[in-house]
Amino acid sequence: MQSSLPTASAEDILHLLNLDREEDYEVDLVLRTLDELETAELIERNGNPFDDSIMFIARPGLKWSEFNHIDEPIKKTILLLLVENPKTFFVLQNTQSGKMRICALEMNQWSERTDIKPVAFFITQNDRTLTEQSVDGLTTLCGNCKIFTLSSNSKQTYEDIKSYVDAYAADEDGEYKMPIIAALANDTQNRKILTLLAHILRKVRRNSRLRYSMIFDEADDTYPKLRKMSIRIDDVPMCYSQFIVDNDDALHRIGFVSATEGELLEEDFPECANAYLYPVDHAGNMYYRAAHHPDSEFRIEPVPSKMTNNAYAEKLIDDHLAYFTTPNGTYFRKIIVNSNAKSSDMTSLARFANSRGFHALIFNMYGIKTYISGESVQTFRTKGRRFSEVLFEVYKSLKLEDKPLLIIGRRKVDRGLGFHYAPRDGSEGLIWTDIILGKIEDVHTAVQKAGRLAGIIAQCPQYYGKCTYWTDEHTQRDILRHNTIVDEANKLTGCTTLQAVTRGTEKVNAFLPEFTKPPKEVKPPKPSKPKTDPTDFAHVVFDLQEDAIVYAKEQFGITLRKRVDAIASEGFQCNGQNPTLEEIQRRQPGLGQTSFVVRMVPNIEKQWVVYWRPSLAPQSKI
């Protein structure tokens, strides 16, 4: 399937250009632009002697990377319509519907190439549990590949991987399998990946058959952060776009995989918007269930503006206690709760659940903690295990079948992980029946969190017959609308991802008018704040919170409040997780313009960053 048109008339081009715009391009502008592109020898026109029609084609051999620098959007868009871009694909599928199998299928095809030697990079969200689940799936599905993991708890080193890649490149007897390098999207692992990409590119320039291929999992979260993030390696700044957009000589394939597109279809990411939408069987699996499936149910409960997630969950449980505590036969309800972020709040909700006759689990960065009335708390680690299997093991070994069960989480309920344990052979499983979402403003966050209740589950005898979502009307509309758009987009072929999603949106607006997104309320602009000076920033990084607190006391005479856990407050987080050091320096959260303050924030590496504005520091403290 191609995302480009081999030839197109001016009318075809005008139609496709205006599919993706609220305000149509004028005919004269398009014709003038085509003339300019022809003058620049980027396109050619062919006349048809039989009907006097004029067709436009890209200059033979024109590569996508040759015109990426063009600043005029209309010119770049026309070229993207005409230039074949077979290297780039986008898997946009609803949550828990089999995206990992598509990734494995694609990588298995890479491993079968004999004319080149692909090295596969699989970039995951910066979450060890999610990465381990992905690696487990790849190990099962990609038996003819050698899997490496780049994470803080992996024993495999950069040198190990580089040595293997070099041996694989030199191997002429098929003794070395294609390497798949799964890596967390953080600064430490990015440095290793970029160094490997540069190493492969150097070899390609010396006529090596090596190539690199990449898949960005949860791409709407991982790729925008990484694309232009510059890391100095051997005093040379490097970023992913150098190896994907600016120079694709060594690039074999690149894929973007997610259930939500986020900002990837905007003009800042043309390589994503113009990737071809990966062809899938839109009929899907007959046992797949998700929020927009007819079997699913929404229970709409308004959320007052200042009500916390925990308060919402507690009120629902009290107001509908008979619903939650009455079993279907012998199987009690299993409820996922999108909770407050603080660990102490999670513990409080677990104890509340115990008082109402529930067993409770808390899932956070430390693993799974069990809260059972009259028993001590136990912790189960998920390291190296598929998360759903650990849940099932906890459920069976502790005999939690006799009461309703709550699992409480915040970041761990965001995306990626599968909560259901549902064997495909229809044997006993652990199927979650409800999810308490609360109000979620961001559509992509809402879709991802609701997706924890989705999965191929209807073959399991523990399936309740429906899945129930507890939220407000706004969040319900966002979830149903987005899921339906994704399904409609995947019914189309021969389209770029942007075109497919645009047409899918048009269809949903036509046949589901009740889910048409209302226009955003126009609010008066806020008075602009003075811009922060990026150079007026000083910081020190500590591995231990205690050392950070001592430093602030000794250096500035300021006592910093000790935090219960290494999770940044919501106002300091970026995309629902701890910020990187670069993000802290760019945003300078909590630093004012007039009075001197010292802040302490845990970063994404679970280190403690103490920072302040030197220009405001008392002279005696500088």
C-alpha cells in the first residue's frame, strides 16, 4: 500500500490538499505552486494526447529527505502527495487490539531480508513494567531474532550490543539473528541508541549492508519528546531527526504505533502525518471489547469541579454499593480505579475499600501491593513478568475470589499495560468488569486510560457480558468519538494517516452527530507573563532526597519539605510523568521573578534536582 499518488491532476491535488484543511486552498494558488515546483525541477507534467489532460508526477528518483527543508507548507504537502514514502508507516489502532502482533509481524519481515541486514530499534515509554511486557511479547513472537534490552535494570551493555551488531554485519553464514534493541525513552538509553545509529550510518557510508529500522511504541508520547531532543555525544550534538528526517540513507523502515495520535498529525511532524496507515483487518477479533463496543456500558456520574479522583470513586462506591458487591453468579466485580497521584492517597482509598467489603491492590512504581482486611500488606514485583500474569497469580494465590476487587493506580493506569488475563483457549482468567475514570480533560489521556478495560476477553468464562465505564458526559463523548474515528480511519486504504483520520472524522461527524466535538470556548487571553531567562538558572542533582534537603539547608538556610515518594507534583510533571532535567531548566517550575525560592523536584531518572534563580539569591549565599 502506498501513501503517494504516482500521477495526479491539478484537480486531484486540490481535492487532497483541502481534505486536511478547515479553509480551502484557492485554485489559483495551487496552480501557481505547481508551476513553481516544476520550475524548481521537483515535479514534471505529462500530457495525455487522447484527452488533453495534464498529469503531474514527482521527478524520477526524488527522495522524501531531499525536500524536507522546504518551509512553504503547500509545496511540501504537494510533494508528499506525489513522492512515494514506503519507509514510513503508522499503526493507529484502538487500545489492546493487537498492535504488538503487528510490530512483531513487521520485524519478522525485516529479519527475512537477505539483501540488507536490518537492526531493529523498538523505543518504548519510559516505564520498565511496560517495556518488560513488550519485550516478553517480542520474545514470544520474534523467535528468529535476538532481543536486547536497554534499561537501568538490564545486564546487557552498549558494548555487548555494538559487538553483536558488528558480528551480525560480518556474518555471511546466517549464524547471527537480526538484533531487536528494546529501549526505554530516557536520556541514558537515548544516548546509547543515537550512538548505535551513528555507528550504523558510518558503516553504510562504507558500503555495509547494515540498515536501521525503528518502531516508536506509544508514539504520541515518545516521539515528540525525542525527535529534536539534542544529546551531546563525543562533543557532537545528535538527535533522532538527523537519522530519520534529515538523512535516511541507512534507514530501512520506521513505524509509529499508538492508539492515540496526539500531536503527531500536526505540521511539526510531516513524517508521521504523511506515513501510510498500516493496513489491518478492520473486522477485528470477534472477542475484542472496548468502550465503543455495543456490549460496553457508560454510567454517567457528574464530577464537581474540585472533586478529586479518590473522592469520586468513594462516592460512587457508597452510592452504588449493592451494584459493586453483588456477584454475577460466583464472580465478583473487578474494578480499576484512576486515583489520585500520591501514594498516601492510594493507601487511604485501599483502606476505604477494605471497610466496604472489598479486597484492594495498589499498583505503582514499587510493584503490586495487597490490602486485605486483617492481613499484612504484601508486595509483588512485576520485574521480568507479564503484568496480567502477575495479577492473576496474586488473585489466585491469595484466594481473592470471595469479594469484589479494586486495583488502584494513576500513572500505571495511563497506557500500554494490559490488565486482563484472558487465555485465548477460553480457560479461566481474570477479567476486569469496571473502570472508574472520573473527569479527564485531555481526549488522548481519556482514551488511553479507558483502554485499560479493553482487550480480547469475550472468550473467557469470567467475562461479565459487558464492560462498564464510570465517568462524566464530556469524557464519555471524547472516548466514544475517538475510538469510532480510529475504526473508520482503518477502513480506508491508499491514504496517508492524516487523510485517513480526516476522512474518519468526517464520517463520524455525519453519522454520529451527538459525538461531534463542540467548538472550544474562546476565552480572553491571559496577561502575558515575563519570559524566563534560561541562563538565570542553577541546579544540583542528588541521588538521595536526604542529601538534597541537607544541601538546601546548608547552602541557603532553607528547609525543604521531605516528599513521601519520588513522584513530582502534577503541576511539575510533563505528560503525566516526572520531568527531565532539560524540561526543568526550560520551564523552571515554581521559580518566581521577584522573590528568591529554592525548589526540589524528582526527575525522570528518580534523582532529586535542587534549583534556584541566581539573580535573586542573597549575595551572601551566592
